[in-house]
Amino acid sequence: MSQSGVSQAGRRPGVAGWLMLAPMLVWLAAFVVVPMAILAIYSFCERDELGRVVFSFSTDSYVRVFSPVYLGIFARSIGYAALTTAICIVLGFPVAWVIARASEAWRARLLLLVMIPFWTSFLIRTYAWLTILKSDGLLSALLQHIRIVGAPLELLYTPTAVVIGLVYAYLPFMILPIYASAEKLDVALIEAAHDLGCGPLRTFREVIVPLTKPGIYAGVLLVFVPAIGMFAITDLMGGARVPMIGNVIQNQFFQARDWPFGAALGVVFTLMFVVSYWILQRRSAAA
Amino acid sequence: MKIIRLLTAVSFLGFVSGTRAAELNLFAWSEYVPQTVIDGFTKETKIKVNYETFASGEEMLAKMLAGGASYDLVQPPDYIAEVLIRNKLLTPIDAKKLPNLKNVAPEFLGMPHDPEQKFTVPFMIGTVGIVVNTDVVKEPIRGYKDVFQPKFKNRIVVVNDNRELVSWVLVTLGLDQNDITPANLAKVKPVLAEWIKLVKVFDSDSPKTALLSGEVDLGVVWSGEAARLYEEDKKFAYILPEEGAHPFVDVMAIPANAENVDAAHKFLDYILRPEVSKLISDEFPYTNPNLEARKLLSEEQLENPASYPKIENYDTFRDIGKAATLIDQLVTDLKSAQ
């Protein structure tokens, strides 16, 4: 319990409080703390001929993680995730704004539309994209029919297809937190900005964006972090041509049977999350 | 009233544990054992089959080593079976309980992974070979060298299996596919670097998809995938690369910690019956090692060049131990470099 928690509540949580917290604490210990500890320990171990983890101290895995090849893959994964996040903000913000400003009845309906895709398995939706993007697929046929392109589109199994897949998968995670911020925004503040002579652009920049910042930050965290580690989309829509960090980690546990190296990649990956979370927390606190 | 309910619960528990003996835990490749075969076995023997699946031999090995689950029957590929035998993780098979083992072609018994033929029963045999869409590619394709040409850039699909990729280059260079040493990999590197740049899709699960949709015109894929393509459309020709193609043998084996060894033997003998083995071939058109079952197949099935290619070399993959890491490193490096 934090200091402020104690002072606010005026007393420590009683037995009942701890009992209510217990399932959560057990869950955290069993599925977060213990696995992370195992990951950290494995990352300093070695493997035997069979691929079993041998408990002898070694930093070989970390030396490999920080070699140019894997640093390059980390950088590429971050690049894709950053581009995905940027596109998600550009596409997601107006949607979230419109939903937040809609009448109550419409708001519920529009929100439902954003969430409907989750009713179908993620993999099935990704396969649906294959039929849309393939060169004799829906998109290519449509664009050829209305004569925007002359030849069949070679879109599938390219980096563009990967970004399309990532944006599609994570867009709702950007829309929902921004919506939550935008809904709470007091319209009177915008009117006041207009009254005081702000143009639409300046109102947006100096009133709307700062007030929806918590939502934007939450969205960035929800999109950027998982997008770095995504491997199913790069395999299915990118044709597994260029490895992302998620693919490399997955390979260590199956094909290469090198769990210590996979664990070391996982540890570095997790530390990256922690650092990016920390930076965002600090910035949003400052804002 | 309460006591009666409690008693019912207890007797129910007893009933559950009593039937446990009549269960078989099967751990096999996804899409390899037809449901009709499993249902037929349960109907005849009253033994319930729990079919758990894996997607790669390495995944299977990892789960077996991790313990926790007890399997009665597993389906490793040849080189994983070799590892399991060497580490004493399998129970010997009692050939006396398998009268139908006589149906298996002799060339698939006593293979290098199980030279004494004590621990495994061959399930299906496959090869890795070249598929050509002959409607588009008119020139003759004989081997890897004909596939990996700059003019076919972005027209190729290959299985997403690093060891396969490396083995193709090794045989092209006239080296042994199982001799994974830093020196040999150094020779592989420049060739593989060029090949990887030409590939449009790496897909192990369903390489036929990209060929069917016309996204690519050439492929190096599992023979079962090629056989299904041929069934779909005769324009998909299957060619065993002239540089050398390796067959793979998927076997059935009983783990050392199996609880129901008897049921495992019953299941093995059941699927070795010609009429049952035929059902497997109908659904998964790999090379069936069961000669009696082959007699039941249609002319068309037997003439499928991907199901029954002329296999001249029986050099299968062998276990390479830690060298798997070297391969992974090399291919990751090359894929990232492009």
C-alpha cells in the first residue's frame, strides 16, 4: 500500500481488505512474478544437447542479444510498432472524438461497432485479410475495376501488409482510451477557447489535445507495447520474410530449442516495456 | 438426503477413475490422424482417445521433456525419435502384439533413427520437393538451382523451417545434410543469402495457399501439401530435386512413462490394418508405408507424383543437438540482412 493510500483511507486495509485482494495477489504471484523469475533465471543458464535448461551460470545469451543482428531486429520491431502507433493515433483520434460527441444512443451503437471485431477469433480475422489483400483478392479486384490501378496489386507478403495488419489489430485499443478521455472533456472549455479568439487549429492543439492526453498516452501504451512483440501478423501477412523480435523469441522455444537465449530476449524485451511505461508515466504526470 | 448425495458423488468418482484405464492419450501432429479413424477405434475397443496436437517435432520434444502430461502414444518425426531413443524416453514395442506390422514395407523398418526396430512404427513418409505451376512456368525445373534463379524473385514459397533451408544448400554444394559444422555453414551462407532474397513467402503450415491463389508459381514444400495441390489441379507438378531430396518418416512410439501401454499397442495395430490405414491416406496423401493399404488405394491416388515419388535416397535427417542454434542464428541473420 502506498503512503498516499494510507493517508487517504485513514487506516490500513483490514483483514477483509486483504481477503478481497488475495485472489488478485495470488494471481499476480503465480502468473506474473513467478514466471518472470523463471525467465530471469533461465536467461543466465545454458542448454544441453536435448535442449533442456542446464543450471550453470552463463552470460552468453546476453552477449548474443546485444550483437548487431538482434539489436537490428529490436530496432526494426520498434520501428514497425512506432509507425503502427502513429497511424492508430491519426485514424483513431477522430473516430474517438466523433463517438464521444455523439448522442447517447448513438454512442452506445458506435462503441459496439468498435468492439464487434473482438467477437471473432483474431486468427480468423487475420486470414480474412489474406483474402482481401492477395493479388486476386477483393481489394485488388475493386481497385482494378474502378481503374485506379492497372495491374493486380502485389500487396500481400510486403511490409505494407504487415502495417495494415498491425493497425487493424490494435486500432480499437487506441480508440477506446481516447474516447474515455474525450467523453469527459467539458464542451464549455472549447466554447471558451473559441470565445477568446482561438481558431479551430489552436483550440485543437492547446485545449483538446492536452485534455485528452491521458487517453492518448494510455492508447500509445496499449498499442505500441504489444505491437513490438506481435509475431502472428508478421508470419501470416508478411510471409515471415523479415523476422521481428516476436518471431525470433518464438523460434528459440521451438525450432532452435535454445530456451536460455529466448529467455534473455524476453527479459530485455520486458525491460524495454518497463522503461517505455516509466517514460510515459513521467510525461503524463508532468502533463 | 445429504448422505445419499455424497455417496452418489463418491461412487461417481470411482466410476471416473475406473474408466481411466480405458483411455488413450495420443500426442500427434495436428491434421494427421483422421477423426474417422479415432472414432472407429473407440467404437471397437471402447477405449476413449484424447488427441492432443503439436505443430513441430521440437514442440513435441519440449512438451515431453517438460513432463506434467503423460502420453501413451506419441508421433515424432524420425530425428526426434532418435533423440528419444538415445535418451531412453521410449518403451520398447512388443511386436507380438502387432500382427499387422507385417503390412509395412521393409525399407521403412530398421531405419537409422531406430536401427534395431525396437521402439517405433512408421506412420507416414514424406519428402520435401519442388512444386511448379506448369501453367506459368514453362521451362523445365529439375532442382533447387532451377528454382532459385533471380528471374523467379518473389514467385517462390518455401517452408518456414530453417533446418530445411540449410539442408537444401548443403546438398546443392555436395555436402552431407546432417553435417552441421561452422565450416560447412560458412560455405552455405553466401548461397543461402541469395536464395532467401528470392523468396516471397515462408510458410510451414499451409504453403499450398500461396500457390493456389497464384501469389507464387514455385514452391519447395512438404509432399503432402504438393499432393493436395495436385488433387486440386493437375497443373501443379511435383519434382524431387536432382541435387538430392531427403525423405522424412513420421513414426509412432510409446513414451517410457506411458500409463496405458496395452491400449497404445491396440491403437498401433488398429491403424496398421489395411482398411484403416487407407482412411489415413485418403485424408492425408503422404507416402503410406503400409503395402496392404496401398492395394486398396485408387489408381489416381497411387499415381499422384507427390504421394508416391520415386525415392532413391533414404537419408533422413539425424539429430544435430546444439547445432540447431547455429542454423537458427545463420538464417535469422540472413533474413534480417535483406
